[in-house]
Amino acid sequence: ITSFRFFMTKEEEVQKKLPLKAYITLIGCVLVEIVSGALFLFGDISVYITSFFYNLDKELNPNMVYYQMVGIATSTFLSNVTGVYLSKAIGLKNVLWLGVIGSFLASLGSSFIKNFWLFTIVYSFILGYVLVLLWIQGMACVWQWFKKSKGLITGFVLFFFASAVLPLSWLAGYLTNPDNLPATIKVGDGKTAMYLFDKRVSDNLPNTLRYLSVIYLVVGVIGVLCIQLPKEPKKADEKE
């Protein structure tokens, strides 16, 4: 990935002993990556999203929900391409703030949308874009401290990025379907049949998205506040 390569190929001086703020930054990066890991949540709640919009409009083709995967894939690509340029223009910390605030607003805003296509734009494209910003730029911040062990630190942090979906998925399922009701609405026939939830379950989706948006905000803000970038060494004045 271009953005990874950009940050990892800088020739920087290795510090022999890291200060406490380096490890605090590592904790902050882990928290930021946990928020970014919500990118994988769509696969687990897609049935609730489909049920919600199908119950609003019975003429909606449930398979249209997979267009949201296209939105997530597109936003991931664009975020990877533009993230480096954004960090150069406004700084890494400001990009992280953009990602945290953006993920909160996109998730919260999508909870009030009842149009499928508008929801796809906000939830899949915009939320996907800002979450990937957190992923890439969060790693870039911690690399600046752990210059000698980037591989180890990358694996450690990405473990939390990949596994964050487990508690988030459980929480989303519990909030949306607390009584563990079965999907009773059959749509389609044969191998293409799909079972969706009725309104007793699907109507809980907006509140679920609102709770998740608060989690993104709280965890993300704490994470960004913990992240501190090392001071760049002052360049010696050129001799006249």
C-alpha cells in the first residue's frame, strides 16, 4: 500500500531509549485502531440493515445491500490514496481528529436516514473513508516512535484493529436483537431465498448506530489525546 510505504521508508535516527510518551502513544494508537476496526462491522449487521430498509419499502431488492460493499471498497481505496496527502497538508494529528469526528458524525447521521441510497453514501462511503484514515495515519504516528521495531509494533497494533469487530459485533447484535428473535420474513425462493427480521428487531437498528457512534467518539478522542508525535530535530543554521 502506497501510504504504508511512504511512512516506512523515511530515514530517521533510531532512539536507544524511548520515553514514556512513546508507550502512551502506542496505547492511543491501539484505541484509534479499535475504532477503525469498525470497518469490518458491516458484514455482521448487514442483515439488520437489509431488514430495516426492506420493512420500510417492500419493493426494495434485498440484494441491493451488497452495493454497500462497493462503497466500502471504493472509500478504502480513496482513503489510502489521499490519506498521505492529507497528513502532509494538515498534519497527522489533525487527520486523526478528522477520522474520529467524521466516524461519529457519519454513524450518528446514518441512524436518522430512511432512504437506502443516501444511507449507502453516508454509512458505506463516508464512514468507510474516515475509518481507513484512522487505520493508516494511526499507524504512521506510532511508527515515528518505534523506528527500530516497526514490524513487531505493526503486528501488535493490527491485532486490535482486526479483532475489534468481535466485541462490536456482539454489542450490535445484542442492542438490535436483545431477545434473540429469529428471522421470519422469507424473501425470494430456492437457493436465493433470504430470511430477514421483522420490525420488532429492525426498528432497533437506528439506536444501535447511535450507541456505536458514541463509542467511536469516546474511544477515538481518548486515543487521539494519548498520541504525541516526537519533536523534529532542529536543523543547523546554514553558514553564510
